[in-house]
Amino acid sequence: MNIVLPPGGIVIGLGCDVIEIERVRGVFDRQGERFLQRVFTDEEREYCFSHKMPHLHLAGRFAAKEAVSKAFTTGIGAELGWRSISIHHGSRHEPLVRLDDKGQALLAQVGATHVLVSLSHTVTVAMAVAVLVRQQA
């Protein structure tokens, strides 16, 4: 199903995820650097650990990666890895998605041109919504 968005964008996929902050903290406590290296890019780790409560930001990025993988309808696995998706910030500090070559190929395969993402968190949960969009010329 394609939904036409003004001014001419079409939604290709939609995904969302919610995760408890303590779940991420628990995995980090058990696996440490192994978990961080497997799931997050260097840029993401640097950003998260520059904050007073890094687990909030790690959880937000974890949820964003899950949401993006759900928007692609692949989940995290052979077609799209954890580090295929990276969350960084734009000029207004808005969250943006950066895809590696594997992610870019999948984006083209599903007919999308952009991935939009929104993140939010409280002290107990983080959530993200991702939308794959094809921008019409």
C-alpha cells in the first residue's frame, strides 16, 4: 500500500520499537564492549558516552535500529546488520539515519529514497519510529 504524502512523498515502510532502558543497561553490564562493538558504530558510541546517562541514548539508538529494520520488513539479520544502520544528528540536532552499503542497496531494492526517524525516551523506556519514503521527482 502506498500513501501519497505532500509534497509528493510515498511511504514505503513503517516501523516502531520500544525498549526498557534497564534491558539495554543489563546487556551492557553483562557483555560490555562486545555488545557496544556489535551493535553501535564508533560515532554512536562516542555520542552516547558524551552524555551523563549514556544508557538512555544507547537505548534510543537500539530502538531506532529495530524500527528501521521493521520498516524494511527484514528485522536485524542477514539482509541488514546492527551496524548497517547508524543514527547521527543534523544541523538542528534532529536524528538522521545513515546506512552502510548493504543498507543503501536494500533501500534501493524496496524502492525508497530516504529513511526518516524519530526518537524519544523517559528514564525508563526509549522508543523510535522509522519511515521509509520514496521522494517523487
